[in-house]
Amino acid sequence: MEYSKAKDSNGKGRPRVSALVALTLLEVIQVNDRPLEVFEEEDTSVTIPRRLGLSDVVERRIQNYQRETKRGQKISDQEFGDLIRLVTKRPDARAIFLESGVRLAGKSTPKVKWIPRRLAAVIARRQVRRRLEALFGRRIGGFADGAFTLEGRSLFFVQSDPEGDACALVLGICSA
């Protein structure tokens, strides 16, 4: 399929973001919306449907993103932006993004005590840069001078969330 100026035939933009990112966001929402306990006097037919993560639509999207993730498919920036806007409407948006970022970071490498701090910082920066590029299909920000400072001047998902809650997604990836 050929793209012209990063647009597909639907006008949604070239798919670059890993479907795993969308899948992880929806799975974290689903886990957070699952009630820890149900009270006897609670009418679950009223309270449960109001929880976004427990809706049939989210369940279908999760199944779709699971299939796409297995195939290594990607989603467009617009689809990812729509998902960010959906998450930012929640009062726990920052926590959702942070937990998703930690999950997306993957397994951490074993820490070796004898590596000098400067070398450890260089290795960590490289690992984070590679992981971000693998997940988002492009370079996300750049590292500033110092131990571990990631600068993102025009992150593509900040356009969908001017408040900055979505930055917790990158924070979670970097902190894991």
C-alpha cells in the first residue's frame, strides 16, 4: 500500500503506533474499572455499564487489538490520538497512562552493580530510545544533558492532551 504525505486512504494517517500501545491502555482501563467488591444493595445493572472498561465496546476493541498485536500491526496517529482523548476524560487518566507505560516498558534487564553510573545512564537511554521507537514508530523526544532527562518538545500525542497527562505514558516507560 502506498501512502501520500503520511495519509492512508481513510485520511487517518499512516499506521505507525504499535497496536500493543492501544491494547495496553484499554487493558489497564479494564482492570481499573473492575470492581473490587460488589455490595449486596448495589444494582450492578446500573453501576457496571457506566464503567468504560467493562463495556462490550471496549471488550471488542481489546480483542481486535490482541489480533493486531499478534500480527505486528500498527494503528494510525489519529486512532491513537482518539484513544488518548478518551483516556484523558477520566479522573484517573494520569494513573492509567503511568501504569500503561510501566507495562509497555517490558521486562527490565538485570541490574549489574559494577557498571559505572555514566555507562549505566548511556545504556538506559539507548534501551528507552529503542523501546519508544519500536512502540511509536518514530523518535520520541531526545535526551538532555544529565543523568536521565527526556525532552519532548513536540510529542505527537501532546496535541491530543494539552494538559500533559499523556506524558505519564512515556514517564512509565522510562521509569520501569
